[in-house]
Amino acid sequence: MSKQRRIYTKEEKLEIVLLSLEGTQTIKELSLRFGVEINAIDNWRSEYLKKKRAAPSKGQKILSDNERRIAELERERRALKLECDILKKASSFFSKSDGKHMGS
């Protein structure tokens, strides 16, 4: 008869992964202790580390597509406003200097 596979909860998997990352026990020891295949622990560790690297750092928000687009448009608007302000000041500067040279 074949052995029935045990289903591990997320919490159990996380506990085993964290124990394996501590380094106080080898994966083989954890495998024997919890009755889990070494390959399964390796897979869980890889998945955990991949998710951890992909997670945003503190203070960084995950934005939806719409929120990302809004943020991009707001940056673009600020840049255009700055350009417009610079052009207004330059226009004002050049119009004043043109009046002085016109012989008035």
C-alpha cells in the first residue's frame, strides 16, 4: 500500500522554512522531525525566498494599474507646470529687455 500524503498548512510550512533558515538544524533533520520530504522543504524555501524578495520594502506601496497611471500623470503634470512657469518668466524677462532697446 502506498503511504497517504499529508497536507501541511501555511503556518506549518512557514515554521519549517523559518527553522531551516535559522541554520540550527539541517534540512535533513527537519525532514525526519516533521516527516516531510527534503525536496518539499527545498521547494517551500525557494517559494518563501522568492516571495520575500518580491515583497515591497517598508513604506513602499503596491499600486494598481490605475493608481500607477495616476501617479505617472501627476508627475508629468508637475513637470509641464514647471516648464510653463519657466517659459512665463523667460517671456516676461525678454519682453522687458526688448522695451529698453527699442529707444523708448
